[in-house]
Amino acid sequence: MSPETSFDPALYGRFPTSGDRPAGELAELERAWRVPSGWARLTAVNNNYVGLWYVATAFLFFLLAGVLALVMRVQLALPLQGVLPQETYNQFFTMHGTLMMFLFAVPMVEALGVVLLPQMLAARDLPFPRLSAYAFWAYFVGGLCFFASLFFGLAPDGGWFMYPPLTSTAFSPGINADFWLLGIGFIEISAIAGAIEIIVGVLRTRAPGMTLARMPIFAWGMLVFAAMIVVAFPSVILGTLLLELERALNWPFFDPTRGGDPLLWQHLFWFFGHPEVYIIFLPASALVSMMVSTLARTRLVGHDLIVLAFLATGFISFGVWAHHMFATGMPMLSVGFFSAASMAVSVPAGIQVFAWIATLAIGKPVFNTPTLFVVGGLFTFVLGGVTGVMVAMVPFNWQVHDTHFIVAHLHYVLIGGMVFPMFATFYHWSGMTSRRALSERMGKWVFWLMFAGMQVIFLPMHLTGLMGMPRRVYTYLPGRDLEVTNMISTAGAFVFAMGVLLFLVDLARNFRFSIDDNAGNVYGAGTLEWLPTGTYSTRSIPIVTSLYPLWDDANLAEKVEQGRYFLPGAAHGRRETLITSPLRAEPEYVQTMPGPSAWPLLAAIFTAGFFLILTVQAYAAAIASGILAVIALLRWLWQTDRPVHPGHVDVGAGIMLPTYVTGPRSHGWWAMIILLIVIGMMLLMGTFSFLYLYGVHPQFWRPGPPAGWLPPILMGYLLAAGLAVFGRALLARKRSTLWSPASAMMFAGAILTAVFLVDLSSWRASGLTGEASGQGAIVHMFLALQGMLVAIAAVMIVYLAFRNARGLVTRPRNNSFDLVTLFTGYTGLQGAAITLLTRLVPGAA
Amino acid sequence: MRAWLYLLGGMLIWAIDFFALYIVASVFHTSGTARLITLAVTLLCLCAAAWLARSAWRRAGAAPNPFGRWTHKLAAWTAAAASVAIVWQGLPALLI
């Protein structure tokens, strides 16, 4: 492997430093990272605060969804019960699934990442703290408004996977489905913002020396988790966009009578939906791997094999989406491929299970509360995994499809794979953020009630399903032998709820939020999150030489606290962290980080407002909210995009690092590349949808606009992309004037806009409208996507022009310029790709 | 980027194999042509993954430092696991 950076590893030998630290260094660090008080605390962006709010909100949604489940169980306890009318029951099970999957599980693991990752990596914070705050507030405001729809009878009622044609306007004429489509689409954006933050955080803010080989297993889990979000979520965002466009504008993506196909929704949904299970499971299993070694007081067996299992799961889980569609009549060979992949994906999970068993077997585990939750989760997850392999077999799948057997299976997997590990995590890490750890005695009661309740609910539910009771029915007839198992399940639900209630009592009695006066490392773990901490994370950033630094160097915590390592203070009086290289974590530069601000909060509120107001069709108010969101975002950007004075600072032991870098080395560049991958995935899934509709209903397709339009439009898009790159090159040239680089960029924006308008009008002139057919709908979806990117590129270019006018675009390189170049260049290339696809298939006129 | 492509090479080959098989089955359904192309794609991808596993394993032995050794080993394991998965993925074409 060739060296990654010019940093000389011999410099590590200068640490730990000796001698007295300068007076006032710690006070300066504390001042830089101080959190505002009173109402201004809502503007805090420190990961300890935002992360905890995030965890609390996700847990609140877990409780709310749990209450819905309890009421549903009461309804099903006996045949022909009248607790919930049919329509309300439909809303309850839709909201239960939606809350658990979108508002609890994914945000919870993302939230745990925000809380734990910076400390575990010994970073001062994640690299984009305001983005974390924005993601949290968007989720908080959007989630609560979404839940409130239940009180007005407006909650979605088409199931958490919202299959058309049930959810089309013909069968769901109200705005209930729109709440789901716009609300969830918006919350997914929040998840993607979090994923970008986590990927860049894990790859670029690790402590020096923490190579990939020494990276904590939770960081690996979160890295794969976030990468999976980047690949999977665009698919469901596109799906929700298509369904909402069909409902709002009558574009027939899913209407087979006009060249659409309802199965397209299932493909788009499950391409996200099945990886979603692993998106939830991987971070939870990574937490288990972290805890198992601590609780067994030994090193994790098969650390590298678990990394391999994560990577394999990250890929193979994208090959199983159609196993949810075995009953739809796919070609038998396709069914066979998906069945094989569905069985294969259980192997990496098995590797993890055996690694945990081996670690517990060779260690000396103490059966405290976290251990109980870990072992109970392992047992439950394995049972869910076994039934998972059963339903991967096609004949069996056909038998139990859409029965309560599937409900039991998925709850075994999700509660064993995510909920029990989450409670173990609460007990294990509570000492990090609370003055008092949670009660061991009460925790054991919590575990046994939840564990027993879980088995009592869902074990008999397998039988209920095998006896033929379908899912999503609000009642059943007496005399079909379904009463006993249903009653047992309902009793179990209340036992489970008692466990959760007792946990709340434990929280109320013992949890007292604190950062620098916490209970500490109660279970004796060996990783860096247990270093002494403050609002600034660790006092200094240590050099990592092993997987368990605190076990291998008993004095590390003391030396870190004395400021003997990297960045012992605020090098130039602001919030800073060390950016390191992605493979070997060699120090590269010092990132200046933004402090508290109301703009992310306001941007989140107005973004949520835009989507939610759109749902109730108050278009003027929605547009006003959208404009305010854009203004808040630009204001936030303007603040963080400070005037740059490139230089070097001493990061400890006389080592000088730059304070500003550009291009592929900068963390902003990485974030933009990931964002472009997200948009590229939408393009890819759109291409799949285009070819899919053409494949199933070619009789509805006709040639596009005249062939003569193709070359100028194609050349126009490519010219715009080229001009953007040319502008960036001009910036580096000494002989260029103040305005020449920005002018090239503005020309690029003008050409993009003009070409897009020509593209759009040529399609309109061809007579193909969005309502006409599946082809018309998908072509207009592409045009809408391209139009949106062109509009964003235009806003970015205007922003850049303003900065240029103020003399804020530094030479020879500037990060803002780089990012606008990347985005504009991508928009041009995407336009060219869409032009070729839509005009060459099925052939120009 | 090159390092990541190398580390994930095996799994990327698996992904190419899987999506190629999906397209083949979608276009040619359950036919003789589909089985033949599946076999060809499977063998091609298997060779690529096996070659990557072997070459990474050899480089692991010659790596000058622990991190290099770790990287080559992980790449070798990933490619070896992918080889097994590719064979498994191709079997339905022979059995159905």
C-alpha cells in the first residue's frame, strides 16, 4: 500500500508531550465549545446535546408506536371486537409500521451514531454539526406533525408499504396517503443528511493512528449503515415522488390501463425496504459486538470476520428485494435467484452470532442487565433468522404470504436484532451522559418482562398465521380456532409494555443528563468514548495504537486529560477538529467548525412546513415556507463559509497542519460527492423505472421529439458541464480577472437553464404529456428531476457570484467554487444522460 | 478510491454477477438461453473473484507492514466469500 499523505508517522513519537500546558488553554477550549443557555440552547449544535435530543425523540416515537400496537392487540384479542372501527384500525397499523420503521428505528441508530461516534473516534464533533442539527429538527418537527395526523382522522391507511392501486386516488381519494408520501419523503431527506454526516465523520475525523484495522466495530457498522442509506433511500424517495405525482397530476406510473405498472412501486419500495432491515440491524449488531467484548471482559472474537460480514451484508442485502414479491408471478428463474440471495444473506448474520457466542464462551461474562439484553436479543434474533430462511423458500413463502406468520417473523428479527440491543445500549452507555447509571436491579426486571412478553406475543403468532389468519385485518370470525393464540398474544403485549413502563420509571429515577460529571465507565470498556469528556469531547486527541486503547494503556485517559496529545486547546480560538486520512488516519488539516446557530433550526422548520403544508394543498403558504427555507439555508451557508486566511497552526508537539485545504482532500468535497451519489442513485432508479415500463407495456410507447433536437441539447448540457470545470481552472490562473472564473460559471448556469427549457419545450411540442401514458409520465418525471437540479445549480451560482462580488472567493483554490463546479458539472452530465435515454428509447421520430 | 475498489472488489464482482443474472432472467425468462447466459456470467465472475482472492492473499504474505497485510487479507476474504456467493447464486439456473 502506497503512503496516503505526506505526514511522517515518526512524528507520533513526540507524543505524549511533557511539561506544563499553557495557562488558560483549557478555559479557552471550554469557551469555544460552550453551549448556550435558556431558550438559546435550542440553537446548540454540539453532538452531545443534539444526539441526546435525537435519541429521546426516536424513543418517544417507539413509545407512541407501541401504544398503537397495544390498542390493536386489544382489538384482536377476541373475534368481532369493536374497540377500533375498520378505518381507524387501518390507520393504526399503517402508523405503527411507519413510525417504527421510519421514525424510530433508522433515526434511533442514526442518533446513537451522533452521540457515540465522535467520542469513540476521539473527534471533537462530527464534521458538519449544523447538518446534524438540521437533520434532527427536520425529523422532530416533521415527525410530530406526521403523527398528529392521527388525531384528525387524516393518518395514512394503506399499510406501511403503501401499495398502489390501493393508494391511488381511485381507492384512496382523501389526503391520508399524501401525508405518508410527503411526510416520509421529507423524513428520508433528513436520514440522508445524517448518513452523509456519518460517512464523512467515520472516514475523515478518526483519531490519528486509528487505521481501518483499528477502527471500533461500531464505526464500521455505522459506515456500512450510512453507505446503505445512500444507495437504498433514493429508491423510496423516487417511489414516493412518482406516487405523489400520479395522485396530484394524474401521471399514470402505476396505472396499467395507461402504460404504467403497480409492480414498479413494489420494486422501488422493496429495493429500499429489504435493505432497510439490515440498515437497522447492522448498527445494532455493531453495538452488540462492542458490548459483548466489554461484558465478557475479553477481546471480540473474529473482529475482522465481523467487518467482512458487514461488507457482505451491505452488498447481498440489495439482492433480496424481490423476495417480498414471490407471489406476484415473476419468472421462475428470477424467483430462484432471489431465493438464493435471501438464504445467502443469513450467512454474514450467522458469522456475527457465532462470534458473539465465542466471545461470551471464552470470556467471563457477568449476567448484568446489558448482558441479559444482549443474550436475550441474540436468542430472539436467531429464532427470527431461522423463520427468515424458512420464508426465503418459495413454496413455504407462498403458504404464509401476508399471514400473521410473517408478522411474527419480522418482529422476532427487529426486536431481537434492534430493540433488545438498543435497551442493552441504554444501560451500557447511560453512564456516559448521566450523573447516575441506570439501575441494575430494575433493569433485570425490565429485561425479563420484555423478554417474556416478546415470546408470549409472537411465538403463538406463528401458529395464528399458519392457521390462516391474514395480516392487516381488523377482526376475525369466531369458531376458527384463532381466539386462543390471539388472546395469548394480547396478554404478552401487556407484559412487554410493563417492561417498557418500568424502564421509564428507571429513567425518571436515575437518568440525570450530564456531560462532564457523568457516572463514567461502569462496565470497564476499552474504547475511547470512555475518555474523560466535556462539551468539546476529549481534552486532547490521542494516538490510537490498538482496538482497545484504554485496556492497552492504563494511563491513556490521564494523559489525554492533561492535554498531552493532538489539539490540546483551541488552536485559533474557534471550534476545531482534526481531519485525518480515510485509510490510515494520518493527520491532514485542522477543520474550523461552526458554533450554535438558529439558522439550521429555522431551515428545518420551514422545510417541514413546505412539505406538510403541501399535503393540505395550501400551495401559496407551502411555496412561501419553501422560499423561507431556502433563505435560511443560504444564510446558514453564508455564515459557515467564512472568509479564508489559509495558514498553518500548531496542533501539539510543534507539528504544524494547514487550516484550509481544497479539492478531494477536503471534507466538504467528500460530502458533495456523496450527495451526488444520492442524486445519481435516483437517476439510476429512474432509468430502471423507464426501462421497466417500456419492457412491460411497449404498446403504449411512441417515438419522442424529432431527432434533430438531440445533438444541440446534448452538446448544450456537455458545454455547461465543461464551462463549470473551465471556470474552476481559471480560478487557479494568476492572469485571470476577478470576474472571469465566476463569469464562466454564470455562463454555465445560463446554458444549463436555456438547454433545459429547450429540452422541455421540445417534449411538449411533440404532444406527449405527463397524463398521456406511462412513457409520458416517466419522461416528465425525468424533466422534473433535471429542472430541480438546474434550479438548485442556478441558486448556487448566484450565491457564488455574490461571494465573488464581496471578494470572498479565495485564489487559487476555493471550496465553495469547487462544490458549485461539482454540482453544476454533474447537472450537465445528468442532463446529457437523460437526453440520450429518453430520446433514443424507443427511437426518435 | 482505488483502495476501496480493491477492498470491496469481491463484493463488487458479486453485485455485477447478481444484477446481470437479474437482467438475464427478466429479459429471457426461464429459458435455455437464460440458463446458458447465466452459466457464462457465473463462470466469468467466478474466475474474476477467484483471481482477486488469490492475488490479494499472495500480496498479504509480502506486505511490509501490519496495515498493508490487514488490507490485503480483508480483500482476499471478501473475494473468497464472493466466489462462494457467485456459485450459490448461479445454482438456480441449473436446478429450476
